[in-house]
Amino acid sequence: MDKILVIDDSPVQTGFLCSILQDDYELAVCHTAEEGLEAAKERSFSLILLDVVMPGMDGFQLLQELKAMEVTRYIPVILLTSLSDVQYEERGLLLGAVDYVTKPF
């Protein structure tokens, strides 16, 4: 079963994503970028669903960290965010995200 890492500071959003995906995927949930970074380094994931707007390290910074490390560089990352301006989408894709999905989805 494919493993997906969900990184989002909102328990409501992570609960919603888990309810959609839990029957088909093994899920791990982290509520901070720092926790997500550690989980991504320690376990093997097929996909990361990453919120952009989080306290402390934001999703763009975390994406840069993930793409800079050999162990996480090739994990596809989909950004999930309330930021709908095209400039944010462009930034995320240029940093290496495979897709950019705006909330609510």
C-alpha cells in the first residue's frame, strides 16, 4: 500500500484528507513543518501533501528543504493551500512541487 505524508497545521484539514484517503493509502500526519521533515527523512513515502501556510517554517521553506536532501528529493510533493494567487502557484512549482491545489478542494 502506498504511503502518503500529510503535513498541515489544521486538524480539520488533516481529518478531512484522511477521511478521503484512508481506505486506499497508509497515512502519516504531521502538524508542523519540522515534524514533517523528520518523518520524511525517517520513512519512505510515495507522496507528500503539504500545506503552504503554517507557523514557523512555511510549506515553501519545507519544500526547499525536501528537494535539497538526497533522501527526500524525489518524493512528489503536492502543495495544498488557501493562497490562490498565480505568483504563489508559480513559486511552488518552480521549487519542485508536482501540483498546486487551492483550498477548499
